[in-house]
Amino acid sequence: MIFVGTCHGETTENILQLMMERDPADLVKTSARYLALALALLYLGKQEAADTTVEALKVVPEPFRTFASTLLEICAYAGEGLDSRDGMNPCVPLKIRQLCQV
């Protein structure tokens, strides 16, 4: 919890490395979601600072890649106050529910 919202580079690298080294079958386990959550919390409220990490997630296998990158973007833009009138996709809550059932 010390690194929440810090974009700490070494911690980011370690989590990404764990994701890349894991067998794709291991990434569908519920416990693997904690890796995505830990990564996302590093960028809590940091907006564009998360863009390079979202790009780095492209080497992680699906469906975990989509879950991790969506969670990362949600945390990065948390507290922005966007709603459907401001351009936020109104289907995002539905997408979040679908991703949690991966």
C-alpha cells in the first residue's frame, strides 16, 4: 500500500515481469487478478502516466490483458468526474462486470 499512486517503476517492472512469465493457464485463476489490481493501484489517479504501462501489457495473453489494462485505466482516471455527457462510454460499467467474470 506504500506505493499506491506513485507510478513506482521498479514495482511496475516486477509485476509486469510476473505477468509475462506466468503460464496463460495460471492467469485465469482468481488469484492472478491481484497482480492486475496491484499494478492498477500504482497508477491511481495518475492519468496519462499509465499509458506506457498499458502498452507494455500488450504482451500479456488474453483475456487477462484486457482485464488488466481496463483495470489500470479505470484506476488511472479515477476521480476525474467523467460521465456519459463528457465522453465516457456508458457501457463501461457493463464491461467491468463482464471482465470480472473472466
